[in-house]
Amino acid sequence: MLRGRESLIRLIGKRRRYLPNRHSILSIPISLSDERNGGEGEGGGGGEGYSNTKMDSDSDSDWVTCPVCQSNVRGDDGIINSHLDDCLARGTKRKLSQRTLLDWNFSRDSSKSKQTEFGAVQTGLDNYVHDFVNKSSDPVAENDYSLKCETSDSRDHILHTPAFASVETPVLNGKLNHIENSPPASPQISIPHTAETVDDIYGYNLLSNIVARRFCDKVELNPGDTISLMRDPNNSKDPNAIKVLTADSESTKTVGFLPRELAQYLSPLMDKFGLCFEGSITSVPDRALAAIPVQIVCCKKTYIGENECEDNQIFNSLWKHVLNVVKLEKSSPGNKKYQHNFILMLQEVLKTNPHLLTTDEKTFLESFLSLSEDGQRLFVRLYTRKGPWFRLANISYSEILDCQLAATELSGYVCLIKSKNDIQKDDLEELLNVLAVGELREIRSTMNKNSIRGGSRKQDFIALLTSTYKDKLCVIFEKTGVCIRISPKAESLIWRVERLFFLDEELDLSTFLLVDMGIVKYPSYNCIISDQIFSCRDDLLSYEEAIEVAQIMDQALEENNRELVMRCINLSDSRILSSTVKIYESSLVPFFSRFSSSWVYSKVLFLGVSFLEHENRYIDAIRLLKRLLLNFTSDKRRGYWTLRLSMDLEHLGRHNESLIVAENGLLDPWVRAGTRISLQRRVLRLGKPPRRWKTPSFSESVQRKITEVHVQGRPLNCVTGTKSRFYGEDGEQCGVEQLALQYYAGEGGGWQGIHAESGVWLTIFGLLMWDVMFTDVPNVFRNLYQTAPLDMDTDSFYEARKSLVESLLQNVKNGMAEEILITSWQLHFGTACRGVKWDNHSLSDLRAIVTCIGGPCLASICRHLAQDYRSWSSGMPDLLLWRFNGDTSGEAKLVEVKGPRDRLSEQQRAWLLFLMDAGFNAEICKVSPLR
């Protein structure tokens, strides 16, 4: 992966949403300055792929042609942005990849919880249960599972609290003001009495529903009909699926499935314990495909494991989850809560960001709030589904009484295809995607045999029909029936609302559900808001355009579309060049700069540098690096930009320039950590006589010898480019880090240890600094779904909390770290916090670590991270070792492990040198094959 691409992906998020006419953004005329046509000795002619044209006259730049509607627009930034926003809202639909809220695949990385006095967290046996049941990523059906689970989260108000406080009244009683007329918080669901043994559940009635009926046999059902349950482990959508069977006079037929949230806990009970369930239908709804209420009961078992005690514990945990799912379904119908969450989001954005929305947009959103509940629910369901088109006849949700009627109410918010005349060529390919392969094959069979070509895949059929569609519209509509999708205007506007509400491309409406289910628990803090992130609409539109270009850049790299990559680079370069103010000087709040278009374009531009370097186009890469260094004067990325500039100049044989760039970089206060070490070493290498006669003052420090230990092992592979593997002392295969741990545990000194790299240190830092991180600081918390303050990666973090940080570090230095750690662990266990990995380290290990490290050394590392978290949160040594010398004292050692073909990175060297200066016992362990 090119350098900078991973960072870009984190910025734009995993889900791609494109504005209508995505490529039209790249068609906007790019004005290139004289600096592009020569520069400072850059070869004059520029690099390949760059245009050297200029606007012919000043008058030409007064008006521009809109790439969407082709009308002439005055070339003022504000007018252009507003015009483009209106035009794009009328365009074609963006690519949409967000999952449906109720079909989301949840991961439980930092918030596994167990009901304790400290909050909702999950550990131990419940972790096993989750590992056991969470095996699938896709639902059995489109709309068949509404997700719910127990929660005793003390912050239930999180779902009914605005994400942004108003400027006039930012805080009320330490919390954000509640939205008017909010419904009560989610009910506290207590853990029901659990069975002591498997035998205790015989005869226990469970109320549930039969769902996903459209995918099963068509059977006439009546109240009182007998049903039975059967596992369906080979289900391609859900390996936990449980089929509902009914017997007629001739055969047993599948009439549907149990809801997924119930099946995920009931299926391991059936598999592991051989439980069998029967039941009956309690009522039959009027709608043909609606969920059918049933009552089921455990009737027998066929197996009990060898370890009955352990099996009973597992059974108890699974049964507890089954009862919670059933109870929550009865007491709090969660399949309607997503509608409330959506309304909450709209209301809050309308309240806190009215200056960023046009009158038409505000009217559009306010009108949505006046729609019927069914209309609102259908819209939200469609918005969060993988689309874009859906057959209206196939849409059925238990909480929506009449989907057909709800669709007619959504005029302006959805697009409908009611007849063949409504089918547009631009929509045809997406529309054909709703059909199954068999249906596409039937349409193809009606075509003239001479016109049939291509393969037998679905996309082959679609490509064929798209090219010859005009005489097949009637047949196509007969197959699809009435289809529905979100209108481009509505989707574009709701996407904007999501961005303003969450301020994070990785978060969306599913975040509400994660909190509601207790899967994620966010920290408690106050949102004190005194400044707006986007001061005006133009700032927001420019930022959105930059995000769009970043998305296109990422996909162009994925598709290896070099022409499109170069257009993204050129556009980003043009936007940065046309900026009249430098990024950090343009914002009253420095850490808001990450929400500026210039900052996003800098990400695209640096990724472009990596692309050009990969293409050996060093002249072009040098030009872009100089642009970045010129326009971003207060940025921690300056160190790496300077290093790349020096290296690219050296590639071109311009050694004197390369040396000067490295020397000037060392005078830059924003050049830190590993990049500073890299530049120092370059100066020493390039600055030998006769270029430089004077030895730099840092020479002795940067060239210090680091203790090395050599370990030999039996190699398993010796292939260049692959990770080295060895046979460990126990004869098992292992990596170099595990081999080193075995050495240090034995003849290396009887050390205990873990291979954690930066993870354990960031966890310790987060636990010790918890109260400091989430203290009251203006503008750093903008909503209730943050895992860290916005200024975490900036110098502002330490500066704004200096007295708190130093007071806490003094306590750490005085030996109170273990006490602080224990308190923080007990109060916050399972709560999502940046850097803290609850599952990776036990409390006992962390207590031993902080005890053996000692207060002074631990305080020095925490201060280092507090002052510059971004520069120092990576590159820490692989191994953390400790051993006790008595009951209360011990010692620690940090080891960077290197295999036969590895070398020390400059960031790792920087950490080792710092640790040595701070008094740590640090060394390098080199693993080599036995000779």
C-alpha cells in the first residue's frame, strides 16, 4: 500500500458515498499559477502528466461553465459552491455501501461487557458466547432481524441527548440539554433468573416470531398449527440460522426462520446441548409476508458434554442471553427505535447548524418531521439499506403497517418506477441488479438468438440487456414490478446531516444502535461548545468536495486508474495553491483544521507524492512536497514531508540540495520523533567533507550504540519478503517475537513478558490519564460518541491541561500509578477509549507492569505521549518484560526484536534512545538461524 493511503482511508471512512456526478468535480477548470511552470530549478518543463496551461485572461476567470448543467456561473468561490451544491443535488445517485441498521455486523473489540457494579461490560464466559455465536456477516434476509440486547448503561440518556450544544447555553448541569418531547430512555433490562442446569428449562415458553417468509415455502397457516425448529448451519447468509418447520398431510415444509438476534444464542444451545424445540402459532397477521407470532418450548435434549460443570456455565450464559432477547422484544420494541434516532439527528442538526443549511434544505428536513411514522420508518429503512433500487412488493417490515401507502407519502424523498415509461437509461443497470439470475436469463431468452452474446454471469446478462434495452422495457418492468429508492436530493442532504452530527466518516446511524444494544459504551464527558467548526456554508461545501476528491482518489488507486489519480492530484494541488491563508492560521481553534478542505487536500496531495515516487517521477513529487511545506507551516507531518523531499532530491543526484533541506528541517520545531532522527542521520551521511567540515552537535547522541542480544533458532522458512518463522523451544512454530520471549523467560533471565508493541503503553496511558482526557475543555467534545478529545493529536492537548497532567504525573512518580490504574479499570472497564484495549491485557498484568517499571520511568513516558501523542504513539519496542525482585519491587526491560532480514526503523531508534535517556533498560534482540 502506498504511503499515506491508510491515513486517507481512515479519513474518508470505509463506506463510500459519492455525490451525484462524481466525475464532474474533476471537470472543474483548474487554474495553474506560474509557479507550476518552472519553479526553483525544477526542470522548467515540469513532469509528465501535468498541464502547463493557464487561463488566457483575467476576464475568463470571472465566469465559469458549470460541469453539471453547462450554464455560466460567476467565478466567485461562494457562488460556485452554492450553484454546484444545487446542481449536484439534482444529479444521479451516489454509490452507497452503508449496511442497513438492523442488518449490521457488529464487532466487539473494545466494549465487551459484563454486568458489574462498574457498568455494562462483558468478559470471561460471555466472551466465549460471543465468539461462539458471532460467525456471520450477512443477514438471512433484507429486513428480518431487529437487533436488541440488554443494557444497564448508566448513560441511557445518550440516545436522547443532542450531539451539539447550542452556543448560547452549551451545558446544563454537566450534560447537554435534552431535546424537547424526547421519549423516555430505554428501559433498564435486568438479568432474568437463569437456569441452574439444562433440565431446568423444560416447559419454559418463549415468545418470538417467524420471519424471512418470502424465502420459504408458501404454506397456509392457522392459529394453533404445530411447528418445530431445525438448525440450518449451511445457510450462506447466517450459519446460526434456525428454520421453522410445519407438517401438513404430505410433507414437512419450511415456513420461515427465527429472528437472528434470538437464533444467534439459541443455535449453540441446539448444537452443543442437543436441545429440541416445538411450539405453535399464536396468531396469523393479515399481510401475507408479515412476521408470525409463535410460542416455542424446549421439549427434549439429546446430549450432555463430558465436563458437565463447565457445560452448565456455558449453558447458563447462553440461556441468559435468550431470555434477555425475548424480554427486550416484549418490553421495548427496538425495531422502531431507529426512527427515533434518525429524528433525533435531524432535530439536532437543524437546531445547532442552521447557518449551514439553505432555506430549501431546512424546509425539506422539517417537512420530513411532519410525515407519518410509517413514512419516516420506510425512508430510514431504505436509507440504511444496500441499494439503490428495491422492489416495493418485497419490502415488508413488522413495524410498518402499509409499505405501499407509506411509499406514496414520500414524494420528493424517494423515486418510484411505476411503469416502463419511468425507467431511465441511467438507472437501468442498477434496476436490473434487483433481479435474480434466473429472471435475467428468462428476459434474455425472449431476445433474438443472433443478438445473444456474452457469458452466463449476472453481470454478463446485465451488460447485454443494458445495451439492447429499448424493446425490453415492458418485460423488464414485468419482472421488477414497482421499484423504489431514496431520491438523490434526500440522500445527499441526509449524508450532510450525518457528517454534521457525528463529525466522523466512520460513524453513522448504526452508532445509535451500538449504544442502545450495549455493544459500545462511550465515556462520560461534557460538551462545552463555544466555536463553530464550519463558520459558514462555503466552508462546509468546500470540505465536502475535498472528501469527495479523496474518495475518488482512493478508488482510482484501487482500480489502478492512473489518469483519474492524476486529475485528483492536479485538482488538490490547484485547491491548495488557490488558498489565500495557511491552514493553521485560518482557524481560531487549531485542531478544527482537520475539518478544512485544505487539510483533506493535503492528504490527497501527499498520497499523490507516494504515487509519483512509485512511478519514479521525482521532479513532480518534489514540486508537490514543496507545495505542502510552503502552505502548511504548523503541521506535524512536516517532518516526513521534509524527509521525502531530501530523499527525492538525492534520487535526482542533487546531493547539496538534499543536505540543505535536511539541515533546514532540523531547525523546524514541527520535525519530531523518528523523522528527526532520520534527518540527523542523513545530515551526518551527506555532510561529510568536503561538503561539511564541522561535525554536528547531535552526532554523538544519534550514533549511540544500543545494546544487542543475539538469539539463534531453527528456521522454518528463509524466503525473502515473508515474515520469518522458527521452531520454538517447545517444538511449536512461532515468530521471532515468541522465540525471543522464550529466550528471556529461560536462559535470558527468567523474565515474564508480552509482545504488545505500542498497545500496552497506550492502554496504560489511557487508564492513567482517563480523567485528564475527559476533563472539561471547550470545543474538544462535540457529540456524545467520541473516544478521545478532538485535540488529542495536537500540542493543544498538553497545553490546555498542563496543570492536570503534571499533577497526575507527580502522583505517578510518587508510586501511586497502581492505585490510579486499578480505580480507572474498575470505573471504566469496557468503555471505548482511544488506545485502550480491554481484551488484550489483564488487570493483573498491567499492575505488575506499572509496579516493575517504577514511577519515574512511567511518568516520563506518559509525559512524552501527553505532549505529542501523534508523533510518539507508534514504534515502541516489541517486548515488554518484567520480573519481581521481592514482593513489592521489580524491574522491567524493553526489547525490540529483529529477524534475519529486518532492520531498525528510525521511529524505533528514536524510542530506544528516548527510553535509554529516561533510565529504562532497553535493548535489541536479533534472531538468526542456527548455523
